[in-house]
Amino acid sequence: MVDNKWYKHPVIISATIINTFCLLLALIWANNPHELARLLVEDGIVEWMQFLAFSLTSGLLGYVAIDRYKTEGFNLGVLVLAGLTGLVALAALEEISWFQRILNIQSPEWFLQNNRQAETNLHNLGFGEESLHKAVLLKIIVITGLIHNLFLPLLALKRPAIRDFVERFGLYLPPLAASVPYLVLVILSHLLVDHPRKGELGETFGAVHYMATVFGAYFVGVAYNKKPLFEGINARRVSVLFTLLMFYLLMTGWMLSAGAGADAALLSGIGKD
């Protein structure tokens, strides 16, 4: 049964707060090129947030797939969830070029010649005059995102059978209280932020949005008809813990973008004596 109070759910609210905070940072730092770059460039705050959110979302989907396999056996819903687990994990690894920059691994010759950023990843491969990401993937993401977050949830308000049909395939529909703020923030980021990589903000908003709504639907039944993993007092407890985890990921993304770690200490001379 769909929870009629999903608009009050702390996980949904927290996702909107985190995404709004990232947009406010971009606006506050609009006249500070160094800080704005630190927010948006490769290995910046928002890109690390994408990796962390996608990684956690993949883990959540994988957990649900295994749980349903144990209780229902192998079926179409389990297959779809397993496929989504792999797809989201791929997105996470692609964001950080499969740990290439972290491990200081040189790209193979083929990627040096065919990748727009000379890195070992697929989404920046040359595709005509643009990258595969801009020429193809981005268009697919926009169309799919609008259908999943706006058109189908709106239709489901009048025709609940649409939600039942979607859930039959192991999927879910995000609540409009999560989708509308997410889409509005994406639009605002494109209108208000002046930077070549402003699109990274929208990608981060999507990563955080899906992290929250995947947890909300499958784990505690937010705007979801099927039986979730947790109910009642346990659902409230695990939701509070997950909310804390979401803010912890934001802090972790910030620390990673700042270069916290052994390399930064060596460069600054700390700990040599």
C-alpha cells in the first residue's frame, strides 16, 4: 500500500536539502573561480558525491535483488534489479575512470587516441564531434528521467494501475515530492550557474535523488505498493540511520575533493619528521 505521508519522509527531505546545498555552493562561489572549479571539476565535490551515491545505490539494489531471489526465486523482477545493480555500479566506476587517477595508472594507447579526456572510461569516448556521453547517453538520461520522474508518477495519480504495472517488473515510481524538487534544481543549475561543467550538478542531483528514492521505495515503502524490507518502528529507525549516512557521504565527498590523505600530507611536508 502506498504510504500517503511520503512527502514528510526524512530521507526524501534530506536528499532535497543536500542537492539544494550543492546548488547554493555553486551560486555562492559564482565569483570565485577557484572554489567553483573545486566544486565542479574532475575529482571535485560533486563528482565524488556522484561516485559515492551511485556506489551506495548499487549496493542497495543488489541487496534487494538477493533478498527477493531468496524469498521469490528467480523471476523477471529479480533479473531487472540485478541488471540495475550492474548498471549503477558501472556508472559509479565510470565517474572516477575506474580508479585510474587515484592509482595513477596511465591510459592504454587506444583510450589516449579515442577518449576525449584521454582516460580509461567509456562515456567520454569520441562520438563524431562530441563524446558518447553528450551525443547519446545524456539524451537517453533526460528522456528516461522525465518519463520516470514526472510523466508516469503524474499518470499514476489518476490511474494507480500504472504504478502496479511498473512494480511488476521490479521497478518503482519516485514520489512527486522527491521528483519535482530534483527536476527544478536541475533546471535552476542550468539557468543560474555559468561554468562549462555545470552539467555535473544535475548529474549529482540525480545520483542523490535515486539513492534516496531507491532506499525509500524498496526498504521502507515510500510511495510503493509492494511489501518493503522494513515496516513500522524498524522502518523509522533505519530511515534515520540512512539519513545520517546521506549527510556523511556529503562530508566524505568534500574531504576527498580536498585531497585529504597521504599524498596531500607529503606535498605539504606534514609527517616527514
